[in-house]
Amino acid sequence: MSENTPKVPEWVGTDGLNVSCTEKVKVLNENYDEIREIATEAFEDAVLMGCDPAAYRHAIIAMIEGLEEPYSD
């Protein structure tokens, strides 16, 4: 992991406690790493194709913020 790579976050459940199941944490960490890798590659592509980096970041953040919770009541 490079100096600029953020460390994997502490995963917190809906109860406010850290997720402690080893297998769940493993899956969450793997998903996080995959998303980071895909996002990095997409960002590099966007910049190489002349996209404004700040505008691209804004679009990706908006996409993430727009995700709906699939299991909310």
C-alpha cells in the first residue's frame, strides 16, 4: 500500500459497533479494495481523455451518494 492509499476503514454496523465477524470483514475489505482499484483505473482513464479531475471526482461521489439502501425499511 502506498503512502497515498487510504487504509481500509473500520466497518461499523447499524448498531454502531464494529463488525467483528472475520468472514464479513474479509468480504467488506475485498469489496473495498476492488472498488478502489476500479475507481483508480476509471479516474486515470478520465484524466487521460481530458476530463477535469475535480468534475470526475464530483460525478463519482454523486453516484455513490445516490445509491439506495437495498434493505431499508
